[in-house]
Amino acid sequence: MDNPSLNQTISLPALNDQRLGLTYEPATESDAIALQNYRNSEIETLPAYLFKLKPVLKLEDTTLKAGTAIGMGQAQHLTITINDPVRGPLTQKSILTAGNEVVIGVNGNGISSQMVENRFSSVDPNTAAENLQQTALNFWMMHDFYDDLTAQIHQVRRVRLPSVGLFVSPLTVSYFYGIARNGIYKSRVIDVQQNIQAVVAPSFEARFEYMSQIGIYGSYLENSVIEELFDYELGRGVSATQVLLEANAQQIPIYAITAENIDTVLPLLAVSQEVKTDIINGIHAGQHAIVPQREIQHGNWQGSGYIIQDSITGAGAYLLD
């Protein structure tokens, strides 16, 4: 952690609406030739253990910095920090797999439909990186549009502050005793940990309702944007909101857990210990939790979707386990 593969700082004005991406390129010429040979073949999975890659941070197609070599399929830690002169550094941490294609989708002060249309008409969208950039732009555009509508309903004033999320085409790897064996690209992932706004409301109740509604909608966008852009059936993806919707449809009890009822409700939950720990920590911090009584099965995915929410402001974390 004290010796990162690469570091880079970029200003928001320099970034503007350009694509900031992290990709993995062959570490050597022999890695490049071998990968190209596999691309030209008809195999569906890559023997990940054969290749060395290097993480490369790019602004559009220009390399900003390249990191040191790592085996395909190995884990790397990514830290993104927004250096805010008023609030101080805002940091989010993620774990990537060497081989992922990643766009760091930054929303500096709002994304309009015109910005999305201009980008789509001027840049070829049919690359892995630009697919993800379009996903990021559409996610933030739809979020800002809905936030404005919701603000009008609750007579709230809002200003978008710099926010960031990861838009990823992940390499899914099978491992044998911790060694990466085979890798395949078969999904897309949105992970938005920092959706930040300045909000002024006529009452605490209006602010709470506004923050709750945009949080639920933002969580739902993490699956619905991909479904709409890539013409999948609605509800195919998984998000905290999608899990809550399905739990409700399956008549699984959904609990609002507070400091007053945690001792009664927690023993009733058939969820992982990690989820229970999140709930306990949230309650101790003065928050409340919303969680279905048990995990759901969603296609080949099984797990929990839940919310840890500030009881005063309505701001919350919309989580999957």
C-alpha cells in the first residue's frame, strides 16, 4: 500500500467531459502476441495464468501513466480521492482484477442530455472503453434529471458537487488454489460510492424525503441503465433497489431496523454475518437499516440488498452482499 503501482492527479477543468479510463495492456511484446493469437481463435475463455499485464491510466486515448506488471486475474486496490478544499479529501476504495476495463465516471457539476448526444455523435461508441463512457454519461444524466424533478416536488434547492463512480467490464476469473486459471468477459458493473450534492430544503422532512427518493432511484439506475443501453430485459441486473423490489414481490418481510428494535429483529435475519455487522455498525452510528428478512435468488446470483441510512438527512449507502 505504501508503494502503489501508479499515482496520478488531474484537475476537474482539465478532465472536463473527457473519458478517464484504466485499462490493462500486455506487459511485454510476447504477451501482446499471445493475446492477439487468442483473440483470433474461437476460444471463449483466456488462460489467465499465461499473461502479464500492466495497468494504464488514460485520458481519452492518451496515456497518463502506466504501472508495473502484474499477473492477469490478480487483485489490485484502487483508491480514488476527490480533493475538496472545503470538505477535505473524499476517498473511496475498490478492488479490481487485473484485466478489467474501467471508466472512472466523474460528474463535476452536472451532465446534460446535450453533452451525451454530442459525445455519442463525435466519438465512436463501439469500443469497450467508450461503451463504458456512454454508460457513465447516461447514468449521471438520468440521475441529475430525476434529481431535478424530485427537488421541484419537495421544493428543494440542489447543486451537484463532484461525484465519481466506477463503470467496469470485469474479467471474471476461475481460480485453482488461489492461482488464476481461466478468465472471461461476461458482465458489466456500476459501482457509484460518491454521489454528492448540496441540498437546502424547507424542512427536515422535505430533505429526508428528497434524499431517500434520489437514493432509491440512483441505486435502481445501477442496473437499469445497463439494461436499457444494451437492450437487456428490465430487472436482469442486480442492485439494492432491485433486490428490495423482488423481495417485496416474493412477500419476503422487509424490516426497518432501529436502535429500538435491533435486538428483536436481528435474530430473525437469514443474511450473512457481514450484513449483520454493517447493520450493527450503522445503528451504533445513529443510523437505521432497511433489509429483507432473507437473501434472494436472482438468476445465478444469490445475496442480500440493503440500505444503511442517516435518520436525519436521509443520505444513505445502498449495498449488495
